[in-house]
Amino acid sequence: MEEQQSPDTAGGAASVETEEVGKEKPADTAAPDAAEEEDEEALPHSEILDIFEEGLARLVQDPLLCDLPIQVTLEEVNSQIALEYGQAMTVRVLKADGEVMPIVVVQNATVLDLKKAIRRFMELKQQREGGVKHVSWRYVWRTYHLVFQGEKLEDDKMRLKDYGIRNRDEVTFMKRLRKK
């Protein structure tokens, strides 16, 4: 039989417990969270990563997120959510080899934001496919223009909206002509 005395009646002391004779008090009752922490620490990192990836794969099957790759990043999930709520737009970037890259940027993005998003898209793609290890983006932007409806996107600080670019519009990479 247990008796408890509340802190109010004990003059500020913590609870006092007495037990029946012959019953043993379990040692783990004082800290049930300690056993849970040990269980969490018992799993190796690789197993936790596998569990996370399985959950993420199930999450990506959702109709809202089905466009995302299996090895999705938090950044890509947030971009899709922003697209759904109208806070972002997709700019289709056409490469010289005919590949179309769907690049997601915020609604009031600048040309520089688009360039950074292209770079990030390509880095993620290369990681997933094991392609080229390094791309000199300085060289890329010195060698190529981004063009929308015949107009070069030269001012990095100018917003895409000011060029007339809207959701699902197509921007192309165009080789710069040499100046002599």
C-alpha cells in the first residue's frame, strides 16, 4: 500500500512514499525516460537513416509531392509546398541539348535567384546520378546567356516578373557571341 504526501502538507518537501512490507520497489520507476533514451541510442546511424528514407519514400508518394525524386531534400519539399500555395513558380530552363530543367523560384525572384536555383538543381542532379564532379559556374555564366522570348536576362538584380516571366514559362540557355 502506498501513501503519498503532497508538497503542500509536507512543508515544502517532495513526495514521500511508503510501501507494504515484502514488496520491492522497481529500480526503473524513477526515470522511465532513461530507458527510452537508451533505446534511441541503441540504433546505429545507418538504421535510423534507412527508417527515415522509408518514411520519406512514403511521403513522396503523396499526389502533392509525387514530382519529387526518392532522394528528396527538405529544400525540394519546401519548394513544392510553396508552389502549391502560389508562393513560388516553376521556370522551365531549356538547355542546348534539349533537356528541360524545371526550376522552382519564389514569385518575386531575381535573375540571380534563378541562376542560383539552376546551380542547385544541377548539383543535386549530379549527386544523384554521379555525374561531373565540378562545374565552373563562373565559366557557364561568362559563356551563356539566359534568354526569354528573345530578350537576354542580363541584369542579375532585375526581377523575373519585370522581364515578363510567369509560372511555367520557358527560358533558354543561349551561347554568347564573342566580342572582338
